[in-house]
Amino acid sequence: MNKRKFVVFWSVGVGSMDALTGVLLVVAPALALQSMGIALPSADALGFLSWIGAFVGGVGLSYAMALGERRRGKAVWQVTALLRTVVGVFVLARIASGALAPAWVTVALTDLGVAVVQVAVIRAGWWEEARR
């Protein structure tokens, strides 16, 4: 797979993952948590998770901007890598403090893993090569 195809494949795949997760958190937060093996919180907390779902979905949809105009792709990846790093570190800290169940580690590791790949691709100059 060449570099251009990889950045497109990654943007579609990761963007779709977040967009669909966001929709699921909005319309069926209990189902979303159950599918991740996370115990259900109170009804009030489920409502709050729907709001978070709007944010997660928005992050996912932002990857579409990386597909429309390649000049924006690098910026989208930089911003989403930053957001994912912040979320990943936050979730790990909350798990360590006992405020979140250990099952949330999948969220942290997914976000941090995606951030690492995106930063590595950016630093390797793949976006510049993908523009050609």
C-alpha cells in the first residue's frame, strides 16, 4: 500500500470508527458501553454519555475534511492526534485514581495508539508525499 492510499484508508477507517461510535453513544449509550464490556452507570450518566457521543462523532466526521482537500489532511491529523492524546491520558489517569473502571482502558489505548500512528506518519512526511 502506498503512502497516499494509507492516509486515505486510515482517515476513512478511523473517521468511520469514531463517527459510528458517536452515533451509537447518542442514540443507544447503554448498548455502546455494553459492547465495550463497561458496566452501565446511572441514567443521568447515560444522558451525559450521549452528549460525549456528539463530540466523538464530530471528531470522526472531521476526518472527512482530510479527504476533501489534502492540504487540510495534515492539520486534521494533528488536531485529532492532540485530542486523542488528551483523552487517552485523561482516561488512564481516571482509571489509576479509581474513578473509571479498568474496562475503560480500551478507550485510552485506542486513542493513544491512533495518536501515535498519526504523529509518526506526520513526522515521516507522508502527508507531503501524498499531495503529489
